[in-house]
Amino acid sequence: MTKAQVTTWPDAVERKLHAVVVRRRRLVIARAVLVAAALLGAGMLAAMAIDLWLALRWTPLRVGLSAGVAAAALAGAVVMLRQMRWGLHARREAAQAVDAAVPQLEQRWATLLDVVHGGEPEAVRGATAL
């Protein structure tokens, strides 16, 4: 989308899209926390099993194993958080998610875009509440 195509949405649409974006971001954050916790738990269980199996007595090796598990958990969280979108991409994806969830809104979106990008004078477009 170029700068010339940036759309100023009516307030009601902007508020709804913002709410959808916020909800999606919260879900991504929750998913990232859960993935990190699962990786950390599974990694620590694996580290304890390795320690028990090999009877690791050297402290730096134990610390390195724990640091590796913590790094894997952090990497898992970062991978999940990269799914979060910002700016125009977030609004576009939120609108697509709403379209996918409620297909009947397609005609309303088309009407809204036609009114916003119609190129007609302000007086001909109709009410600003559209």
C-alpha cells in the first residue's frame, strides 16, 4: 500500500479494527509465553534426565546445559512474537480476519471503500458517519 492509498477509516471502523488488533496481539503474547514455558519445562526435564544418566559432576557443564535450555525457551518465545504485526499490516490482517469470520461483511467493506476512495466531492459522498 503506497502513501497515496492510505485510508482514513471512520471512527467506528477504526475502533473495531483496533480492538481486533489488540485482541490478536494479546493472543500472540499468550501463545509466546505458553511456548516458552513448555520449552523451558521440557528442556529442564531433559537436562535433569541427562544429568541423572551421565552423572554430570562438573558445574560449568550443568550451567551450560541450563543456559542452553533457557536460550531455547527464549528463542521459542521470540519466534512466536515475530508473528505480531504493527501499523498498516495489523489493520489489514485484522480486516481480513473479520472478513474470514463474517463473510456477510464483504459487501459492507466494498461499500465503505467505494465511499472513501470514490473520488467524488465531499457533499456527494453522503454522511461522514458512513
